Amino acid sequence: MTSCPGWYLSPMQTVDDPAGELTLQINGEARRVPAPASVQALLAYLGLDARAVVVEVNQEIIRRPRLADTPLADGDSIEIVHFVGGG
Amino acid sequence: MTATTITARTQTDQPLTVAGRRFRSRLLVGTGKYPDAATMVATLDACGAEVVTVAVRRVDLDRSKEESLLHHLDTERFFLLANTAGCYRADEAVRYARLAREAGFNEFIKLEVIGDQDTLLPDVAGLLEATKVLAAEGFAVMAYTNDDLITALRLEDAGAAAVMPLASPIGSGLGLLNPYSIRTIKQRLTVPVIVDAGVGSAADACLTMEQGVDGILMNTALAAATDPVRMGWAMRHAVEAGRASYLAGRMPKREVAVPSSPVTGMLRPRSD
């Protein structure tokens, strides 16, 4: 309440991180990564073969042909899965 | 008869066909729990299998340099059947199935919707719901289920391309607990019936095929054998023998003895 001297309500500040990083949820973990231009760029950054994985961004599957032109935004939730041994 | 004629007569069989696709082998094999990749590959080879199941899981980002499963599996030789193992809800299983299809190999899915962690028995309601959704999206749904006839019929109605009743719980190695149920399911369904789960020994596999089913899916029976590769050989032959035995038509069971040697022409008993 403004009756309290010296107490200010300041607007939420959104500041672009000068280093050009994003915080992404990747496979359940928050990670800061250099802002990738696309999902494909993120996979390359992570050292993953795009042909061996399937990617969901915000619970939507990103089809193979669209990996290179699907952008990522701060706070996006990404799941990267692949085939493993199983019965 | 020449050897080739005998071979032709004893080995003629229609191929296993699911959703219009023919497969070379009635033995389907899982890729889980092997001691190492080399053993897995050698075992799959010994089995003569074509269909191998795989699971869908998060990539471990700290170990992204490790060789993936696909590095070890010749995808020209093996047909990858993705599963929805670990899914306890229909929507979860549907999500996994869609991810698996996006990997780009085929539209088949081994659908599992589990109801209980200890027994890994299926949640029938969830299984039916997921089957309907996925069948409508063009998946060839191969549904892991229990050995209840009504559930099997409902799965077929829901659009399953194959129904996969268990012999006994996953990984239990208890073998075919209810041959009558499996036989009944096979007799009543139109789609292929492939027994999935619980086979432990070659005898189990042979007995299961003798019920007339179209195939068997096994994993632990091989991976947990002392010598998986040798067991793969055994299972290959057990499945073939069981299938041939079924096609050959077993003899009837009698509760009295019926001699195999003539009862006439016996020597007169000595009279002294």
C-alpha cells in the first residue's frame, strides 16, 4: 500500500539477457542455453542426431521437416525422446 | 519322398500377417534387459526374428554421446515395433504412440496401458480408449491385454490390428497359465492373436504355439537366460515346432491306454 513510505510497486521488468540466452525446460530440467535459432539448432548444441530423436515443444510434436524452422522462446518446455531397449 | 519334398510338406505355412503386412517369423522379440548390445544383437540373430520391440524414453542429455539403440539394430533387417511401456493412462499411451510414429519407421504400435505396478496387468478401460483413438489416427494397434475373451473381442471391435493376450505376467517366466483362455481367444477373433508376456522356457513357447496362436512376443525369456544366444536358438525352434505341431493336428487324448503294437499274432503261451 502506498501509505507505507519508501515502498514502491515497480513494474515487472523484462530484460533481454545480453548474452542471448534462453531458459528452457528440457526433459524436465531447466537449462540456460545460448539462444538457438531453431529446434534443430538446439539439438546440434546438445550434441544430438536429429534423425535419432523426436521432439515435442510445449506438448506439440515437431515434425522432422519443421525442426529447422521452428523457433524457441524463453520458458518453452521441450521433450526429446528416442528409442531404447524394451519389451 | 525326397528330402526337399518332405521339407516342403512340413514347413508350408502362411506368413504372419498383421495389418496387411507380412512377417518372416512368428517369434517377436524385445530389446530390453540384455547384458550388453552385442549379446542383444546375437540373440536377435539366433531367434531369426524380424519384429523387435523398442521403448520410447527421454534422451539422457548427460550421455548424449553414447550410442543409441538404433546404432546396433539393422533397421533394414528388423521391423521396429515401438511400445507404450510404462503408460498408465490412455492419453499418455496415445502421446507415446504419436512420438514413436514420428520417428518415421512405421505406423505400428504395441499398445500397453497398465493398471497395476506389481502385476503390470492392463487397465482395460484405458486400453480400449487408447485403441479407439489410435486406430482412428491410422495406427496399426497391437494391443497387449489379459487373457479375457470379452476384452479381446472388444479390442478387435475397437480397431486393434492384433490382440496380444498374456501367457502370464510380464517378466514372470511363469509360462502359459491358461491354455484354454488363449485357445478360446484364438478361435473367436478374426485379427491375429500374438501371445505377449510370461513365456519363460522353450517348452512354454512350443505349448503356446500349439494353441494355434499366430505368434509370440518374448523378452525376458531371452535376456534373462544364462545364455541368451543359445536360448534364442531354442526359442526359434520351439516356435517353429509348436506351429508345425498345431498345423499337423495333434492326436486325441484318451483316458485309457490304446496299444501301439498289434494285439493279435502273439505266441501261444507255454503250457508247462
